[in-house]
Amino acid sequence: MNSLTAIFENAHLAKKELILLDDITINNVLNAIADEAVAQTAHILAENKKDLARMDPLDPKYDRLQLNAKRIDGIAGDMRNVATLPSPLGRLLSETKRSNGLLIKKISVPFGVIGIIYEARPNVSFDVFALCLKSGNVCLLKGGSDANDSNMAIVSLIQKVLLSFGLNPHIVTLLPTNREATTELLNAVGQVDLIIPRGSSSLIQYVRDNARVPILETGAGICHTYFDKFGDTAKGAAIIYNAKTRRVSVCNALDCLIIDAKRIEELPELCARLATSDVIIYADKAAYAALKGHYPEKLLQEATAADFGTEFLDYKMAIKTTTTFDEALAHIAHFGSQHSEAIISENEQRITAFQQQVDAACVYANASTAFTDGAQFGLGAEIGISTQKMHARGPMALNEMTSYKWIITGNGQVREG
């Protein structure tokens, strides 16, 4: 018997109990966990410090790993917000009455048991649990070793609250951090209904290549912003700075600025504020020439081929100069990850063409890609950003955490022939 078989069986049993829970109870549990998270802030932060002590503060992942009282308050607020949202379960998606009298309904249902594989972001443990519980799904959390002390404290807190409501604590389980646990999870056919990987492109690729259980990808975010020849410089400078520096370690951060060659002289103005955050720029020849002498020398480097198509997750950004609109589109198509792409332009025809032709989950005009987020889209919360096209695309919130089934009601009908 595999070492995790008992865990998977317990999760399978818990899903049968969870489907019977009413939404009022679920909301009460979420609010109680939010209250307990705030009450246990000191303990959570103490465990989080153990994780932080093992990581270099200069590592871009450090910010994602770090918790503080403000962030825990924010996490609690998000959980309370999820509790206020309508249940995604039992929604009538369609209804048809056939000529033979059969009434056919399509209704939303949970997936069942969802395995989530993620890296050094302990807030994900709270976020994922809240969305899974609200959508009637049991969750198996496979966090990274970098955040293990934080995750153990969080899951222990959640299970304590579940028990206080007389609920099965196996509604959520934290799996071991080793690779063997990942392998077992990816092969838990018949016990795990869906796997969602959240993290780097290498993690997602590994899951894609090795999973026998169906997966729903949250893709890497290689994000571009195209400054069109019709772009407004002031808007562009503000958008570029925000998209790059708001939080460099998240998937919606800007990785590559594309600029029309006709506006290359304005590149120093577009990039000036980036220097205040020590953003390293990898510029192609035209962009390098335009920035030389106008951007700190220590932060300016000539781009190599490897700098394009890279998700930096750091204070780093590439710049590509293009001579035509089609060339900019081709660059995005070749190097993008179908996550979030933006155009800065005052030309409505150009904006429309960009939004129609760019193949990405989220396509912006004159706004920062930092808005790719479930809460920012008015969805309440998210479990990740899907870059695939089956089932869900873009921010995956409560509705995307459900599947559906057909309910057919008859009165003795039989099919002839």
C-alpha cells in the first residue's frame, strides 16, 4: 500500500460528507476560521519566522513567503468575503423540456477531491481551503518545503475549527513536502478528481508531464506591455512602473516592455521611475542606445535571446523594439504564456485589433496587468489564473471550482429503435 493511500481514502470519504453540508454551515465555518486566524496571529507568525530563517531575504520568493499581521488580517477578510458570496453549487445552468416529455437540467456540482500543488506562498493554504470548502470540494494541499512550518500551523488551525463544528478534519489535509508525495498525488487515479498546480513554469511542466489525474493548469505569467506609436507617455510610464514593481514575485507582473520604434526617444521617460526601484533592464540594441546615459549604468544591460520569454519574478525587465504592429503581435505570440498582455494606445482601432488578435486569458488596454486577480475582477477570490482553454480561463473563482451534471426526469419514457 502506498504511504498516502490512507490519506486519499480519508479524503474520498470526506467528500461524501461535505456534499451534504448546507451553505449556512459552510459560511459559519469560514467566519470562524477567519476569527481564529486573527486570534492566532502570533503563533502563525512565529512559525512563519522559522520558514523565513531558511530563505535569503534577497530571494524574490521571500516576499511571497512572508506573513505579517496586516497580511493575516487581509487573509481573514478574504475568507469572510468568500462566506458572503452566493454558493456556486446547484446552479441551474440550462433547462430543456424535450418533445417526449423528458425534463433535462444541467446543474453545477463539486469536482470532489482536489489536489493543489504550490510553492512558497502560505496564504494559498487559507485561500484554497476557503474556495474549496465553499464550492464543496475536499482539498489535499501539497505545499513546498520553504513554507512547511507556516502551512502546518495554518492547516492545524483549520482542522481544529472543523472539529469544533463536528466536521471531518480530512476535508483539508497537508501532504508531506517530499517529491514522493507529489508522485503519489499525480497518480492517485480514482481517489483524486483534479489537480491544480500553482507556481513556476518548471513546476507546472513537471505536473503536466507526470500527472495521470486530470489537471487544471494555472500557467506561468510571462506578461508583456506594448507601447504603441499612439501611446500616451504619462499613462505608459505609470502603467509600466505599476505592472513591474507592485509585486515582482507574482504571475501578473510585467516581464517585457515592447515599444514601437517611432517612440523610442521617449523610452527614458517611460522607464525613469523604474530606476527608483532598482529595476534591471535587459534592452535590445535600439532600446539600449536610447537608455544609455539616461538610465543608471549599473541597472542597464544588453539583452540576450534568453531574456525574452523569461518570467523574471524579480526586479528585472526586458525591452523589445518593434517597427510594426504585426511584429509586436508576433513577439507576444512567440514569447507569451497566454496569461496577461497589455497595449498602451490612444487609437481605438489599434486597441480593438490588439484585443482581438492577442491570444491570452486577459488582454488589457491602457491598464496594468497587475489587475489580473479574482478579487480585482469582482469574483471575490481566486484559486489561480488559468492559461488553458478547457473548462476555465483567467482568474478561477468559485464558479470555476465546479463541474456539472445532467439531471433527467421522466414519467416512464423509453427509447425506441
